[in-house]
Amino acid sequence: MVKKKQHKKINKLRIIRRAILIIIGGFITAYGLEAVLIPNNVSDGGVTGLSIVGSQLIGFPLGVLIAVLNIPFVFLGYKQIGKSFAIYSVLGIISLAAGTSVMHHIPAIIQGDTLLVTVVGGIIIGFGMGIALRNGGALDGIDMLAVLLSRKLPFGTSDLILFLNLFVFIVVSTVFGLQGAFLSGIAYYIASKVIHIVEEGLSGSKMFKIITNAPELMVETVRDRLGRSATYNIVRGAYSNEEFKEITCVINRLEESKMKEIIQEIDPGAFVTVYDVAEVRGGNFRKINIH
């Protein structure tokens, strides 16, 4: 009974933490729009970009258009992805809409320098959107559509967001002209890369799978020089029918070159595959003290 109460308390704290981070993500994105992009006639992508165009053409408040135009996508998220995703996304969209209203009259932090505008604006909005996506919500209907499609297609969320936004930038060009559309595209390309980094984490990890004639020596050397442990899988060659010990070892990105050095030194002919790892949980990923 006590454990059950503790579990509920932990879940509530996790939900509150996620909600707070999504709100922060919404306000960061709003700041990028109002203090960098919009004053320099550069738009965002997605439903937010369409809302900016609508606001410029008919004079409606940007926050109102963001909230209204996202309603169908929130419904899509609820039906296809889940209730919690839809709730978190509503929270994010409301935060973004409120943020644009609150920050509408703040002075621009950059004026005129198009390269700086696209880079700084892209980084800020990408960081905000990435925080929301990492915590289970979305700030834009296009994000929801991209999350849904990423479950059915072999593409990442950030790549799909970029692809869908190509159509949005055609609409943007009708208000901000071709130059504004191109700058918007560059800013959002930068944002998509930042989203990818935030989703995966800044450090990231690498997984090495190694088939070698000296598995014990390889594991021992990795442990002694890198302080990393490893696991064995028994695999069989399809052609030779010979059994091998396949080594699996997860390291951080900074250790990658050292790992390759060790492999080259012990067995230059080893069969090695390397994977990007977005997140590592559980187990014992901590380094052994080698000093």
C-alpha cells in the first residue's frame, strides 16, 4: 500500500515536471518568434507560420489564430496518438499562444542582419519545440502530424516536420516574398536540427557491436582503458556456421575514437557495427574508475 502511494506520488511529480517544461518550451518559442523572427519579416513553419501569415493579412491577434488553427490537429493527436499527448499539446499550444500575446511588444534583439536572424531565431524556436516534444507534447499541429507519421514511416520527427513545412513556406512567400520564405526555410532547417539534438540529448551515446577472434582480450582492454563493461551474445555465421561471441558495448561520443583505436590495435579485421543511441536507461552505464 505504501509503495502504491509512493508510485502515485512519483507519477504526479513526473506529470507536473513535464507540464512545466512544456510551458517553458512554449514561452521560449514565443520569444524566438516575437523578439527575432517576426520583427525581421521571417516566419516560422507549420500552423504557427500559417497563423503569422493570417495575422499579417487580416490583422487578427497571432495568439488567437495559433489556438484556433491548431484545434483540428489536437483532435487528430487525441484520436491517433493518445489522450496524454493531446493534453500536453494543448498545454504547449496555449503557452505558445499566450507567450506571443504577452511578448508582442517586446523590442527585437536583432535587426537587419539576415544571417544572424535565421541562426539565432532557428536555435531559439528549435530549443523550445524540442523541449516540448521531448516531454510528450507538441507546440504545433504540424508537429503532431509529424509524430503520427513517424510511427508509420521510416523517418524521424524532425525530418518530417521539415518536409511538411516546405508547403507552408510557399504560402509564407505570398506575404513576406521569396526572400522572406527562403529565410524562413533556413531558420526552420536550423530549428529542426536543434529539435533533433534536444530530443536525443546533447551528449548522446554510441553502441558498438563487435565480432572478433579475441573477444575476451577486447572486453578486458575496453574495461581497463575506458572503464566500460560489455555483454556477450552468441552468434553464428550463416556461411561458415561457426559460433562467435558478439560484444555489445555502449559508450559516450567522446570515447568513440578511443574505442576504434582499441579495436584497431587488438583485431584490425574485426567486424564492427556502430549505432547512435538516443538515450540509455537502467543497467550499469556508469564508468568504472580506471585511475
